[in-house]
Amino acid sequence: MAKPKRIVSLISSGTEILYGLGLGDRVVAVSHECDFPPEAADKPQVTVSRIDDSAASGAIDEQVRQKSKAGEPLYGIDEAAIARLAPELIVTQAQCDVCAVKYDDVVAAVERINPQQPPPIISLSPTSLNDILQDIRRIGQAADCRMEAEAYVAALRNRITAVQSTLADLANSDRPRTAILEWIDPPMLAGNWMPELLELAGGSCPLTIPGKHSASIEWKNIVHFDPEVIVVGPCGFDLKRTLEEARMLSGFEDWPSITAVGQGRVFAVDGNAYFNRSGPRIVDSLELLSHLLHPNRCAASVGVKNGFRIVPHEGSRSA
């Protein structure tokens, strides 16, 4: 396979993988959501969102539902720009139609741009931690840098093993009941790889199933679960936006009665950078989560310290 010199990434996790493999100079365009590493934001953007993401959580959810019901795309693709760039490899996703451009839309656009010889498309669709690591290998193979990919995966696995070793003797009774909210209105518990990360980080949540997509849940079920830790990380929201949206939680029924609230263990995280982005920083997410659950066992790196805030409420201290 010839080494692709011009790569277009239409998914933020793919962009992070490409840069992590040292291929940033070959990336000629990215999606509107690709913001890490910072230099990726300087690349031409060839997608656009058709959702007003400045609206409140409930309003965003309603926009998505209405457009999906009407069969309208949530994202647009700049086909003319892609045609000018003449990519030799396109990285996209088929994991979530709400989070990024649909795979079928990408295929259709590419076939319109170059029906005779469309460039190869690699599609990411992870539902587990291992899938994410395998995606690094797949991109490494497609970009003809297998050795770099193997070394990168090995380094990430070493960090995962370090967390496992730190918590190896943890008793089940020491695993705090934990609810990780991927969305607030309506409430949604984080699925896919997050139940697995929670287990590795020393937490417990029988309300979710590893490998299953995130799903809405009735608030009363969370109250009945009575989490000892709540992590709020809405998909697509940075830390500042998450703190703003988290204010509405205090108005939810029986909010003050939840153990996590009383103990001041409700945390806002940057769900856009961590947890919901299935790239290399998923290991940063594991390290962050393990620190939130077990601060006396798992040290906080500078990145971890900057990755969360305590959600202010009566009787708690702001971090």
C-alpha cells in the first residue's frame, strides 16, 4: 500500500490518533470539531454542524430528534473543498450519527467527488477500550506506519496497566456507586467504553452495560441507585459549558437526597476532550476517573487537575 500523503479526517478522535502517530503534517483537512492538538484547528475545516449547539441541553436534544425524524442531515460536508485537496485517505466514523458526519453521507460525497477512483475510507466504530486501541492500529496500517502504531498502543496499555495495578487490591465494598452523565436533559448514562473504564477506575454502576450505546434513563432510577459519585460530562461540551449546564441538576427531583450531592462528590468534566472522545485521550480519561473515585490512591497529574471541577451546591466547597 502506498503511503498516503494527503489525509482528511472527519472525526476528532481520528485526528488525535493521526497526530499521535506523527502524521499531522499529512493531514490536509479536518472536521469542525477537531480541536486537539491545538495545531489541528489551523487546518481547513470541511464539515459544518446544522445544530445550534449554543442552545440548552433540552433544546439541542429536540433539534436532533426533529431533524432525525425528518431525515435531515445533522452535518454538512464541503465536497468542493475535499475535491480540491484530493485526499489519498479519509478517516471518518460509523459509531454515532449524532456526534459526527454519518458514514453513508461520507461515502456518497466521496463517490460524487471521484466516482472513478474514490480514495480509501477508514471508518471508526469503537464500543470498547480495546476497539479504540485497535483503531490506532487500523489507522497506522492504512497510513503505512504500523511500527509507530504498535509503539503508541503499547505506551497507552502501560498507563492502563498502571491504573489497574494501583487498584488491584480494591474490595467491591470500596467501589463507589457512580453515575456518569453523558447528557443532562434528558438524563443519559454513558455507555460504550465508559462502563469498562468505570470498572477499571474502581467504580460501580449496574445500570449500564459495557459495549452498549449510551441510553436515556428516568431520573427516578438514578435517585433510587443513589450514586456516591456523579460525573457530569455531556458529549460535546467543554468544562465551562458543562458547569453552566450542571446548574439545572439542583432543580431535579430529590437532588439534595443523593449521597454524592451530600458528600460534595458531584464533578463536572470536559466531556468533549475526555470520556466521549474515542481517541488516545481515553487513557487520560481513565486516569482522571480513577483520581475522582480514589483520590488517596490515584495521583492527579497536571492534566487531571485541570480536567474537572466540583459542581457547586449547598454545603460543598468549589474546586
